[in-house]
Amino acid sequence: MRKNKEVTGSMGGTEDVINVEDHMTELDLALSRHGLSAEKIILTDELTDPLAPFRVAASYKIKGEILIKRRITREEQRAVIDALSEFDPRAEELSDDLTFLKHAVLHEACHILWRYKNCNECDAWAFYEMLI
Ligand SMILES: [Zn+2]
């Protein structure tokens, strides 16, 4: 008997996007090592940061909350990788979906944990944390 593939909404259940909700358990684990948890993650449909238009995540530093786009397109993923590759040779590792999400979430966790660190420092910190 053939099992029908589940089709969700207009996305057609394809792999055109990274569906963040599918990775919450792993993200929770990554955050738990820093005293945070997936409860701090807020999924959002829209995210626009004029200072960093390619970013897919942001943070409310005071509330300690991490905003991340619910669905991340391949174009958005590529834009982040391209922007990062100017500074870090490890950027291509982010073409793996879970690695990409962990890096994005840890980057924002870094801003929450150390408010004085800038984005480049938090990118480097997130890469370092993923190696451990
Ligand atoms: Zn940042």
C-alpha cells in the first residue's frame, strides 16, 4: 500500500524551506547548555532588520527572547552564508539545515548573554560553541 505524503498548505511539503518547528528539540538542547531553552524562542512570519536585512533571527535582549523566522527559504539561508563567508571560512558548514539553525539561535543567545558583543563576535562564538 502506498502511503500518501502529507501536504501542508501552499508549501506543498517540499524542502524549499527550513521549517524551524521541526528542529525545536535540537535547538532546545543547544540552548540548554547556556541556561536558556526553546521556551525563549519566538517564531515569527516576518522579520526585518534594516541593519542586517539578510538575518533570519533577532533577539529581545532585555526579555531574553530569541526571534526566528518560522520558515527560512533557501535564498535567505544562502544570503546568510554568503555574508558570513567574507569573515569566516566555516560559513559553508551552514548549508546543513540544523547547523544553520543552531548557529542562528546561538548567535542570538550570545547577544542575550553578553550584550556588549557585536554580531561578528557572536558569529564566532556560535561557531566555537557548535564544535564542543
Ligand atoms: Zn547579531
